[in-house]
Amino acid sequence: MSMDRLITKILETGNPTVAGLDPKLSYVPGFIREESVKKYGKTLEAAADALLTFNKALIDELCDIVPAVKPQCAYYEMYGWQGVKALYETMAYAREKGMYVITDGKRNDIGTTMEAYAIGHLGETDVFGETQYGFLGDCLTVNGYLGTDGIAPLLKVCEACDKGIFVLVKTSNPSSGELQDRMIGGQKVYEVMGGMCETWGAEQIGKYGYSSVGAVVGATYPEQLRELREKMPHTFFLVPGYGAQGGGAKDVSYAFDQNGLGAIVNSSRGIMCAYQKEGCDERDFAKAARREAIRMKEDITSVIPKIAWNK
Amino acid sequence: MSMDRLITKILETGNPTVAGLDPKLSYVPGFIREESVKKYGKTLEAAADALLTFNKALIDELCDIVPAVKPQCAYYEMYGWQGVKALYETMAYAREKGMYVITDGKRNDIGTTMEAYAIGHLGETDVFGETQYGFLGDCLTVNGYLGTDGIAPLLKVCEACDKGIFVLVKTSNPSSGELQDRMIGGQKVYEVMGGMCETWGAEQIGKYGYSSVGAVVGATYPEQLRELREKMPHTFFLVPGYGAQGGGAKDVSYAFDQNGLGAIVNSSRGIMCAYQKEGCDERDFAKAARREAIRMKEDITSVIPKIAWNK
């Protein structure tokens, strides 16, 4: 079970957090950007080269203390197929360093089209009878607006290839309530979506009690986090919104169960841009990311039960 | 206004349909696949080369009679960054041939991340002070589950760069009702989403009365199409589900307004795989696609008012 692999990594590192790799060029230190421009000119190739150099240095400093990375597809697609190549290479490097890879793509479609996404991001692509890999995610974020037809093809690939998904349930943004908080009968839309996650995951529950169907629930709505943790006992949470978006350790603590499992908390800019916030030498950016990752780990583990950790 | 550009192309060709380019390798004629394998071996490069060769031949045969193409990102991502490069090259070729490009990515996220998608797919990417283009869509399909925060960054780029979006409202798949048909107060979820489309588009209405915010509404739900056409007078519809999924000309006719505008109907497999259905020589695949595109055009235009066409 893919979620078992993630939880095992969390227990090994004692760290229920994930480093988001959302590299805009303006986050990348100037000396890296200059080297890439020297090599490739002011091109998309140069941009992609700079992102990859930045990501690899971050992965080197984080791989022994952070269990997972979460590259956000948007920031690679912004730089064209060259950026998407850097996404692939980032995943390959993180995997080589033993990290679990959560592809943040929020993909969604139906039938054979969703199957193509599932195969490309989590499965094995048949190319003229040979097995190839489009991308290298262990887990993919997805949007469930289209219903079971959009999720079933993923479940097949998750089972066959030991992978997982995180379905958007309650997102961290201010306007998430426009649809997600509306009432359907006695339930809010996000509760309906949460219930569907429990159903979709019911056949694939791992040894820690969590299924391969996780949910995205934002740190910026702690009350909802608490409710959903109770109502979704088999659904592992990916929690965005810590740090830059305003969620604190106390807020995210509601995402965890009484053993201190059940969730992984993301920080992207907080870790990637720690060197800018610290105001240290930009050449020290990776060490600054490491310092912030350790601070975040201590911040969050200080407020959750650590029963599972001590086993 | 981007939707004006699309409607103008529809009127020029007298054809309110779009050719979906969703090329699985198994759709590509054997002689093309063999040539690609000869060049690149059984690799993702070979797969991407085969897709591109297939797409270019289809575009050559369709560009004077079909106004638009709709490449589906999933089928390119399945073949890794090499496939995504073929996606870019397909878009560039379609644009060169004067076709309008609808990128079917169903992208969704919030804030700066959605901005990155908007820039990458519809806008201009700033690379070390130079303007570059990640991808070359005129329009992008998106998922509105996250609310206004996920749409606002797109609206800015649509206005600045003369582009458009299609928001998923009522999808064509059997299980679309699991969430989309549930009642919120007196309205169904898809009606709420439809209402949001009208609001999001209100500031960007073009000369034909349609805004740069369109909606995806499936041909497989003709009753809902009829309702939504009435309730969403400024929202242009992208209609999947014709042909392979079971929607007929009569079904899709409800998507059009009394002038015969207001919608574009997609066919993917029907056009791409016409040579398989016809059972003709596979080397005739592009001509077979053209024959099917003409048949589809006649099928649909025979049941809608053509008032706008005759002006």
C-alpha cells in the first residue's frame, strides 16, 4: 500500500511534513540563474535548468530529514515542455534519494482519459510493447468533481502499481466555501466529497488503517479539519496552508489521529525561500531550507501525540 | 475577445465542431508507428514522434473545414515530457494552419499556482526578462471546485492576452450526477457552477454576446443542456459526448441559441479513428477523418437554426 510506504517514511524521519517544490524563477538564487543563462541564453531551457539545479540542491539537504517532496505541476508547465522535463528529472532525483513523491497536479477527467493520466503519472506506459514511465509520482492529487468515473481508473492503477491519490475535499483558499461549504441535504459539499473518499478507499486499506485514497484538507480551516478527521477515519490527509497561507501548528494538529498519524503537512515557499526570509547569503539557500524544515518539524511534532513515533 | 475569435472561425467554416486530438498509440496507423520506432527505437521519443506525425496529417486535412482542435493533455502526459513536447508542437502546427486551439487540461488550483497555469497555458512567461510561451492554447478547460480564487487569475490573463476558458459544469460521464446533480437549496450543484460562470464572465462579453468564460456541458444530458442554455445566456458551451459516448445531433442541438450560435461540439475518437471504423486502407486515415468531420458537420448543422450563418 502506497500510503503505508509514506507513513513508514514519516515514522523513519519522525517528520509528518512534505516539502513543496514550486519553483518560480524568482525563488531561485541569482547565481544559479546566471549560470543557466550562460549555458542556454534567456530561454525556456535555461529556466528549466535553473529550476532543476535549485531542486536538486534542496533535495540533497532535505532527503535525510523530510520524507516526501510535492512538486506542483503548474510551476513546471509555466516553462513549457522544457519545464515539464525538469519536473520529471526532479522526481527521478528525489526518488533516487529515497524520498516519496507526491505529484500535485489536481488532475481530473473521465474514463479512458483519466486512465491516461493515471498511467502517465502513477503507472506504467506501454510503448510498442516495452514498459516506460511517463512521470514518477508515488501519489497524485486529483479533483473529484466528475464523480466515480473520474476516480475508478486511478484506483485500478493504485492497486496494480502500489500508488495513491489525494482527492481535493476542503481546499485552503479563502473562496473555497463558494461551492465546498454549500449544503446538500444535511451535509456540506466537502463532507459529501469526504464521504466519497471513504467509499473509494474502502477496498485498499493498509496496515496503519489508512487507504490509498487520501484527501486534501487545508490548514486554514481547523474546525473542518477536526470534523473531517473524525468522519474520515481511513483517509490520510495532505494539509496545505501551513505558514505562508496562515495556518499554524495548532491548526494543523487537528488533522492527526490520537496516535499522531493520519496527515502530512506541506510547506512550499516557507522552505524554498527560507534564505530570503532569513536574509542569509543566497549561496546558503539549501542550508536555510534545511533549518526551516527542522523548525517546522519541531513546531508541528510539539503539538501532536507521538504515540506511533515511540513504537 | 477570444470567444469572438472562435465564433468567427465557426462562421467562416460554417462548422460548430472541434476535433479532439487524443492520440493513444493504438489509434495511430501501423505504418506511422513503424517509422517512428525505426528512428527512435521502442522509446517515449518514438511514441511522441508517432503522435505528432499523426496529428499533423489530421490537421492538414481538417484545417480548412474544422475551426478548432482540442488536444487532451492526458494523452500526451502519458508519454512523459516527450509526449508533452509533442503537445506543444501539435499546438504550434495547428496555430500555423489557422486553427483555434482549446487545451483540454481541466486545470485547477489557487492563487499564484493557478496564475502559473494561466501564464503557462494561455499567457506569456517571463524568462529572465524575455517573453516566452510555455504552451499555445487559445482557451483552456478548467475545474471550478475551488471557487473564485481558482478562476480570478485566469480572468486576468484572458483579458490581457485575448484568451478564454471553459469551466466544467455538467460533464458527460454516467457518474457526473454523484456530485453535480445534488441539490443545494433550490439548485443543483451544476446550476450553481453555471451561475458562477455567468458571474465570472460578466466583465468580458464579446460582440456575439458570449463572454470569455465558457462552460463544458455534456451532450449525454440533453435536458440539462436545454435548461442551462436558457439560464446561461452569455456562456459559450463546449459539448463533449457526441458520437462515441452516445450523444446525437438532436441532443447537442439544445446547446445552441436561436441564432445557431452558443456552442461547439467535440468529437475525438470519431474523427481520429474514422479509418478504423470505415475499414479503409490505414494510409487513408486523414482523408477518412475529413470525411467523418464533414459528415458530423452536416449532421449537426441540419438540426440547428442557421440564422447567424446566413448573415
